[in-house]
Amino acid sequence: MNYTQAFNLLMSLEFSRPEKALHKNPTENGLTFMGIYESAHPNWQGWEQVRAAINAYGDLKKASIALYNDDALIEKVKIFYKKEFWDKMRLDEVDSGLKACELFVFGVNVDTVPAVRVLQRLLGVVVDGIMGAQTLKALNNYDERAFDSDFDRAEIAYYRNLIRKNPRLGVYEQGWENRARKI
């Protein structure tokens, strides 16, 4: 699986309904468009266009549909995810498309450093949140079938720990678990 395939899978998991591409989660500050959280990524190139659509349509749902159908804006989303997640986790160097995709989708949801730390704990290597040569070697040597189920368990444990620390996040638990198991 290459980046484009992983991106398309992410989009199918996240955004099957155009009216939900732009939203404001009750537990967050700021907007989220195609999974890009405004408070975490305030400098993303697309925010100006998102704000203009909200002003033009006066309604998040209508703006969401219009933005979802803007191919040039979706290309900006794709470039953002490649640079901020795929490339930062060095996923082109992972020898398995399944492993790369698992890490990519998880990393998009929790950010790259926590995703790599979860991976490193699973692999039994130094936990520093950096996808270095040691982590890549251990990942590439890990049996793909075992990784598929082992990493799902590690993801779910990570999410459950987040919820234990912040019970308000419990509203996302089922969605997070479903996402972990789908890849």
C-alpha cells in the first residue's frame, strides 16, 4: 500500500459523509476539516478557504459539502497528511503496506510521536517517539500477521488509557476501536 492508497483508506474511514467533513467536536476548541484540527494546525493553507465557505454559506453543513467537493482543497489535505504524518513517520521505508497504513491512520488520530511511542513499546525498542533506524528495522522484522492484531490491541489500550485519564473522551471510544480494527 502506498501513500495514496493509505490516504484514500483514511478518507473512507473518516469522511464517508460530505456534510461531516467540516465540524466542531464538543470536546475540542476550533474547527476540524477532513480530520485537520484547527487548534493543532492553525497554519494549514486551507483554513482561509474554510472560513470563506462558512461565511458564504452561513452554515457548517452546507459549507462542509461545498468544501468536500472542492478537488483543489482536497489536494491540499492530501499534501498536508503526507508531509505531517506519512513523511514524519518515514512510512515509505516500511516494507509492509499494512504496517505503514496502520501507523498512518493511528498517527493521524493521535499524532506522530504518541503513535511511534505505542509502536516502540510493542517492538521492545527504546521509546523516544522518533521513527529512527532501530525502530524501522524492528518494525520491518515484525511478522505482518502478528503485527496486524498486536498493533490493534496496542492502539485500543492507548485509547482506553486516554479515556481513563479524561472520561469526557469516552464518547469516541467505539469509533476509535472500530477504526483500529478496520485496518
